[in-house]
Amino acid sequence: VLQQLAAIRGAVNGMMLQVIQGHLTDHVVKEPDEKQREADLETVMQVIKSYLK
């Protein structure tokens, strides 16, 4: 059971990394409006902080 839980955790962490990377690319890197980039970055940072708690 512990081995399965570790595998699930690894899969979820990998998926979270892909979601964060995609969001950063689409909404922060490619966003032409600087104010919108800052707002999107703050949203991403809130998600990352809540995930790491």
C-alpha cells in the first residue's frame, strides 16, 4: 500500500508540474499586458504555496 501511495504521489506531482508549466507559459510568458502578467503570476504563486502546505 505504501508503495502504491508513493507512486500516486509521484504521478500527481508530475501532473502538477505540467499544469503549472503550461499555465505559466500561456498566461505569464505570452501575455502582452504587464499588469495581467503580474496578476497571473500572483495566482500561480498562490496555487504553488497552497500545494506546498
